[in-house]
Amino acid sequence: MRRALRPAAVRPGLAALLLAAWLPVAGAADTALAANNCSPSGDLRGDPERGAALHLKHCADCHGADGRANVIVMHMDQGPADQSDATYMRTLTDQYLYVATCKGGLAVGKNGVMPAWGDVLSDQAIRDLIAHIRTFSGT
Ligand code: HEC
């Protein structure tokens, strides 16, 4: 019995170590969102230019640099919608875009391939991304 318990006791320490090693790479240790629980308020549109740089780095691989999702990604049965489609984008609120980005696809009833960014990107970074994503459709 005792022996069976041991790996479980070791694992949290290892996870913390891996996390500590990973966070500085993401450059986000000081800005992780866990604290605000992905519940934004106020004007959710930040700086679109800063958002553009973040988008190229974190999002364009799956969404395409212009939001049209004209990219091929493995294991993406349900690819992202075309974010340059103004008719479609008008149906999505900034609040929704924020929560989808912060908590990931599953949290908004979409595909789990869409990662949760709340532990990687700051609140401001997500606002900057929303401002940038809106430029694809002019909405
Ligand atoms: C690994 C691929 C991948 C990456 C990287 C990714 N996404 Fe997504 N994203 C998706 C997929 C797939 C969907 C659509 C899921 C669906 O429609 O079921 C999605 C959906 C979304 C949605 C919801 C849009 C809608 O039509 O409902 C938003 C907002 C979004 N992504 C923002 C972002 C942002 C911002 C980033 C970068 C910080 C990002 N995504 C990075 C794959 C990705």
C-alpha cells in the first residue's frame, strides 16, 4: 500500500518544477490570469498593434495571419471560423471572444483544440488580441 502511494506524492513536486521551468519561457509568470478568473470588464479592446504581434506568435498557426483560418493544422476536425467574415463576427461579443481566448474552446462550447490562454497571456494581452482580431472583419 505504502509503495503504491509514493508516485502520487512525487508527482505534484515534479509538476511544479516543470511549470517553473516553462513559465519564464512563455514570459508570463508575472501576468498569469488565474487571479481574475477570466471574467473581464470594461472596454475589452486594447491596442491592435500589440495584438498583431501577439497574434502572429500565438494564434496565426491555426487562425491564419488574417483570421481566415486558411491553414492546415493536424487534429483540427472543426477548424476555426473565418474571423474576417463581418456578418459572423457581429454575432460574437467582445466578452465572448475574451472568454474563448482566456478559457479555451471547450469553455464556450467549441472545439478543445482551441487552447486556453489565461495562464499564459495577461489580461491586457487578451484585450490587445481582441482589438486586432476585430480588424480582420472591421467589426
Ligand atoms: C492549436 C490551434 C489554435 C491556436 C494556436 C489558437 N486557436 Fe483559437 N481556435 C482554434 C479552433 C480549432 C477554434 C474553433 C473551434 C470551433 O469552432 O469549434 C478556435 C476558436 C477561437 C475563438 C472562438 C471563435 C469563434 O468563432 O467562436 C477565438 C476568439 C479564438 N480561437 C482566439 C484565439 C486566439 C486569440 C489565439 C491566440 C492567443 C488562438 N485562438 C490560438 C484553434 C486554435
